[in-house]
Amino acid sequence: MAHLRYSKWDGTQVGFDFDADDVFAELTDELLFHGDLNQALQRLLQRGFTDRNGERIEGLRDIMERLRQRRREMLDRHELGGPYEDIAERLRQILDQERAGIDQLAEEARQSGDERRAEITEEVATERRLALDLLPPDLAGQVQSLQEYEWTSSQAREAFDELMDQLRSQLMQSYFNQMSSAMSDMSPGSIQRMKDMFNELNQMLETRNAGGDTERMFQEFMDRYGDMFPGNPQSLDELLEQMAQQMAAMQQLLNSMSPEQREQLQQLAESLLDDMDLRWQVERLGGNLRQAFPRMGWDRQYDFSGQDPLGFAEAAAVMNQLGDMDRLEQMMSSASNPGALAEVDIERAGELLGPDAARSLEQLAKMARQLTEAGLMDQKEGRLELTPRGLRKIGQNALSDLFSRLIKDRMGRHVADRAGVGHERNFETKPYEWGDPFNLSIERTVRNAVGRAGAGTPVRLRPDDFEVERTEALTSTSTVMAVDLSLSMPMRGNFLAAKKVAMALHALISSQFPRDYLGLVGFGELARELKAEQLPEVSWDYTYGTNMQHALLLARRMLARQSGTKQVIMITDGEPTAHIMADGEPFFSYPPAPETIRITLDEVVRATREGIRINTFMLDATGYLRTFVEKITQLNRGRAFFTTPETLGDYVLVDFLEQKRSRRRPA
């Protein structure tokens, strides 16, 4: 047996996982209002939502603003003079150490008592002091001169060599961060292996650019040099993209410097990379990568305006961060659907923006997959479309939203006051009486006999033991809902409420009253019959005109093919301003023309003769509309409701359910 353990709620538990139904609930209003699943998903991506745990899932708009703020903070905090100050300070310390060594050497010679030694040593000391005094003022010149300088102090020479190795390593790491483990060793053997690696990599890249097959070359390359790439790239493209990002970041660092700073760094790089072949291979690789990835942002520059100086290695790290931010922003800006976020490095996004933003991105990226796996939507020809299950779900969401606002004692579910003959079982029984249909309940009948006579076989039945099942007597209802799609509906904020009611009523009838018929008509300048599967994507007409006459004409034709009680539910916010002329063309006039009023009322009379009840729900009703609708109710004996977008669903659904109850045929 499974064992479950319960604990007191302390506020720290996570109540629910956000699933496809939650995503779809968030999409419902957007989809119904705009009528486009792809646009609805994109808008949800942009604005975000709140999940069932009450936690905010940030939209791309908020995340990008946070990203821009983070970038501004970095640029306002740092400045790019740091590498030179750090190197210059260390060089000053090394030169002070060398001068102290020169002074110590001269003093030891004087203390020896050997005049010749003292004289020669003083000449050497003077020559070396002069060489130090004549060092170029720029760092690159100092580095180049000191590389040829004959050191007096062994400690100063070791410190200088260590500094050069560190700078070479940092320089190479700034270009090729993915090779950081290899860059720490700048011994002659490692440098030669590095040159060989760069040469093969350039050959592969040039073969790739020429359209050649590089798969085998890449495998052999990784067999020889895979230890130099801790990122373990799985393809040549992946490896080259990583290296291109690093070299582009270094180029952006140069672009962001002043001309003097840029020249100093370039000269310093030439001094550090004194191996001509290595420098040529690096420059060759940079050119090849720039050609292969022209959109990597090679010409981008940043405006650093802070006071915090960046060291050489720190500057490279900051440029990498800024580059990652730019790529993340570009990816989010171009994301037209959740699937486009699948390539986002969630871990890196968390490092740049924090865990909340990373969680939001991860959740947003999962939305499309959740909806597809749940069978609510599918991708066809590059666009997302609702499946039949998704269509039903939209209606159920709309129905749930409207029912949640109804008073419980007004909700109906075909509850009959009396039971009678019919096809719907209500799972109740009663003792059999003369005249009842013999729908015998075997279970209750046998139990009555056993209870009367006791256990044992055979079980002998008496008429008093008989119980029969109760059934409901139902009449079918045929309904056509006519929804105003004229331009005034969205302009006055009525469109979403009307469309949601249509979806909810369709869901109610198809799920609770499957024998009932529901037809749909949308009307603006002209009217047209709508299929249920079209309803989520129906939008308003970008033309003027409220053609009630054409809507009632179509409704009559649709109901003529149906049986049972017939009704039209018409939702509108304006008086009739259009009708169909004899030649089939629409006529529009505002204010309404007398002819339009007359032809529309003629259609009402025809519907009345055919036994069709017209119930009209008016949104933002004007005095003229009230007068016109009251005329309809006088002719048709239907009902009129003056309502608002907030209460429209309550009126329509409660009225439909109450009408269903009033049409019961009691037993």
C-alpha cells in the first residue's frame, strides 16, 4: 500500500505545478478578444502572468527591462583605464626592486675594497640606471624595452617574467575563454602546441567556408586537442561560435576604449605575443571567424562612464557578460512564440539576472510544449492552431469564468420538478405503481425480496418488491446565438464579453445538453454563419453597420432545419443601421433609415410566425435602441435585457438554464 504523510501548512510548501490548463486559462481572454492563437501566446510572453501559487512569472518585457538596467549599472560603475593602472603599478614595483638591486650591487663592490671592481660595477650600475630612466613613457614601450633589458636583480627579473606570463595568459584568455585551462601554461612546448592547434582550426574553418566536409576533420581535431576545450563542444559550429563570441567580446573592448587606450593595448599585445607565428595564427583565426559569424557584434561598443577601474582579466570578464546580455536580449526580442526561448541558457540567465528571471524564462519556454503535449494545440505550416480539444477547453474556461460569478441557487442543471418518461436516467428509483413504465431496477428489486424473505435461493419476487428507475422528461431546444461583430463592439469594450458568452454557451450545450442545437451567427455590415471551430479566432468586422435583419434571416433558415423549442439570443450594442437590399447588396445608414427599421421588424414578424422566440441582450443601450428592442418584444413576445459586459454572461446563462427548466414536461 502507498503511505501518505500529511503536515501542517506553514506557507513554505509549493501548492501546484503550473500545467497546460493553467497556461490555457491565461490565454483564454487574449485568444477570444484578438482571435489569433499565435498573437495571444506572444502577448502572454510579453506581459507574463501569476501562477496558482501566487508567484509572478515575469514576461519578456519586464525581463528585458531588468536586463537593460543591469547593463546600465555595469557601464555606470566601471571604466576601462584599469588594465594600464594595474600593469603600470606592478611595473613600478618591479623597477623599484631592480633599482634597489643595482644600488645593492654597487654598494657591495665598494665594500669589497677592490677599486677596479668598484669602478667597473659603478659603470654598469650607471648604465643600467640610465636605461631605466630612458624607458618609454607608454606601457607597451616599457614592456618591449624590459624584455631586452639585462636585469641586475634576480628577484626583479623573476617578477617581470611572472608578470609577462600572466599578461600573455590573460590576453589569450580574453580572446579564447573556452581554452582557459590551456592558456595558463605559456611554456615553449605549450605555445608550439597552441600554434599547431590554431593552424588546424584555421584550415578547418577555411574548408568549411569553402563548402567542404569537416566532420571527420573535427573528430580528429578533438582527438588531438580536446583537452584544450573544457566546454566539450559537440560540433565544429559549436566550437567556432564559442570562440567567435570571445574574440568579438575582445574586439568590443577595443571599440569601447579611447583611441589612446586602444593603441596602447594593441601595442602591448604585440609586445606580449612576441612569437610572430602565434600572432599571425590568432589574427588569421579572427579574420576567419569574423567572416563566418558576421552578426556577432564585432563593431559594437559600450560607453563606460564609471569610476571603478577594471583590471585586464576583469575587463575581459565584463565584456563577456555584456556580450551574453546582448545575445539574451536579442533572443528575447525576436521570440515570436515560447518555442523560440528553448535555446536560452537558463543557467547563464540566472547568473546574469538572478533566479527569479531564470525561473520565469524557463516557465515561458515550456508553455508551447505543455500545450502541444496536452493536445490543446498543434503546429501546422509554421503556425500554431487549436485542436478540437483546445476548442472545447476554451469554451469550458469561458463557461467556468462566467459560472463562477453566478449565485449558486440560480444555477440549473436540467433539474426537473417531477420525474417522468424519457431517455435521461436520474439514478433514482421508486416502488412500482400501476401505469409506470416497467424500467425495472433489478438491484433494488432483488434486495427488497431478500430483505423480506431472508437469504437463500431461489429468491422469490412479489409485486411489492418491484422498484422502477425514474427518468427525466426532456424537450430539445434549438438556439441560434447572433453576436454583433460591428466595429462599435470593441470600441466600447463589449466584444470580449459577447464572444466569451458565445463560447461558454457552446460549451454548456455541447457538454450538458448534447441533444440541443446551437447555431452561431456573426453580424456587422453583413451576417454570416459561424462554425464552432471558427469561434475562438473570430474577430470584429472593420466596417460600419449593424445588420440585424440579415442575422435574423440566417437564424430563421438555420432553425427551419431543427425541431423542438426554437429561440434566437441576440447580443448587440447598437440599433439596426444596415439591411440587405433586393439585389443582395448591403445598405448602411446612420442614423438608422426608416426602411432599415421596417425591413428588420418584418424579419421579426416572420420569426414570430415560425414560433421562434427572440431574446435580446443590449449592451450600452441608447434610448433609441431601447425603443427599438421594446418594439421587438411586443411583436415577438420575447424578452429584452439591458445589461453590461460584466453581467452579460450571468443573464444569458441563467436565462438559458431557467428556460430549459420551464420547458420540462413533467411526468
